[in-house]
Amino acid sequence: MKALRTEGLRKTYGTVKALDGLDLAVEPGTVFGFLGPNGAGKTTTLKILAGLTRPTGGQAWVMEEPVSPESRAREVIGYLPEEPRFYTWMSAREFLARFVGGLLGMPRREAAARADELLERVGLQESARRRIAGFSRGMRQRLGLAQALMNHPQVLLLDEPVSALDPGGRRDMLELIGRLKAEATVFMSTHILDDVERVCDTIGILNHGRLVALEEREALLSRYAVPVYEVEFEATPEAVAAWAQKATGEPNVVGVEVSGSHVRVRLDGSGLARAGLQRLVLAAGMTVVRYEIARPSLEDVFLRLTGHALRD
């Protein structure tokens, strides 16, 4: 049984195709990273899976239940939108225990206990009785995650769950998400590639409403990453920058990144590329401190599959 599944999922807004025949399947007990440039259809997919909007065509299933606004599948889903909204005159505990617990039909004592448990898990126990109006965006994001967990979901849908957090908060949230797969399948969209590499078991890349890759993290890096070399010179930053500029115009070079004396060169994978780079390095007239094949990154894979960097 798949935790999530879609077949031929389509969604149009007028003449715009947000999703164009999306087929995917997510295994239970995993953290699935959903990547794509802005406008690729990630949020639309999450809203359809959550039963908040209907597809134009195709079908989605959660725990093998067909998804729709009236579906029983919604009972096993927890959903965190990118910008969660609250009744800001409430306290965090009141919002979870009374409002969310009431919507879920939970007994008051059970809802209060669950609220206290979740506020502690997301690091808001000391702010439990504060009005939400005084919360930072990061605190609201944490409260949104607690809200998504109130019903003990089997599937957790997270839209940019750590985008509003500071580095420390992001680390804590990612550790929590990593632990959550013991109790729920996590489907998260994000723009932060480091976070995906850190916590996700499987990765799907969406481009123009179509899935262009779906594999386990290491298999994806192995299959699609282009050769990347790191070169470090003993020279002035100006001399290194000038060499990097020259390398950019060379055949078989598809990308060059410079940081001081360090240069990261992305090749096209052809047989001539490696030899060409070696000749270019030897002709630089600078002392080479380091020259090695770099571990491919998710950014390299994303660039190859979509034609531009995710941060663009």
C-alpha cells in the first residue's frame, strides 16, 4: 500500500496548467521531499492531496482512499500551509485544545493533553498561554505544525515547513520532522536544498507541472548529477576570478562558482570534458593546492533537470 498516490493529476487555472499529468507514489514511513521552481505546481499538489481543492483531471489517493473535499482520507491527513493563519486573540494552547480539538471532535481532556504534548514537541511550551498575535512568524510556523499533528495523522503534508525559521529553529524542526516518519509519512515541499539532502529519504522534482525525477536521494544524486570538480589555487582572488571567467567560456563547462581561491566547475559529462579541464588548470600559471572530484549536490541535479538553479 502506498501512503500517497496520484495518476494523471491535472489542474488548470484558465489557460495556465499548474499540473500536467502528475504521476507519483510515496512509500509509507518515509520523508518525501518535493522540489520545484516557483510556479511548478507544488502548492497546488499539496492542496489537492489535502482535499482543499479539486483537480481538473486525474485522481489522488491517500492511504488508498480517493481524495476529495468530502473524502474520509482527510481524517488521516495533517496539513501545514506555507503561511498558516490563526485567530490571533487566542493563546496557543486555547487554539489547539479548544478550537482545533473542537473541530476534530476530540474530548476536552484528550484535546488539552494532546495540545500540551505538541506545544512541548515544537518548543512552544513556555509560550502556551501567550496570545498568538505576539508570535513571530517562526513561532507561528511551529504552532502550525502542532496543529497539523493534533489528529495523529498517518500522512503529514508540509508546505515550506522551515522557511520562516532561524538556523537554530530550522535545525530543531528538521530533527523533529526526521523523527516524525516513525509515526507518519511526511510529504514536504521546500526551496532549501540542504534541508532536503539532510532529512528526506526520497525526492521528487517537479517542473512545469510534470514530475521529471522521482528516486531515493542517493540514487538520484548518482544518476543525474553531472561531474563536478573543485580546484583550489594559491593565488590572489583577482587572478582566480580571471581564470574562472575564462573557464566559463570553455566547451563542456556548464557552470563555474568562485569563492576566494576556490573554484567549483560543473562539466557536461562528455568524454572530452575532464581532459579539457585538466589542460585548462595546467595552463593557469598558478600553483594548484587541490584538484578533486566533488560529491554531486542536489543543486547540480536540479540544474540538470530543470535548466536553472532552484534559488532562481
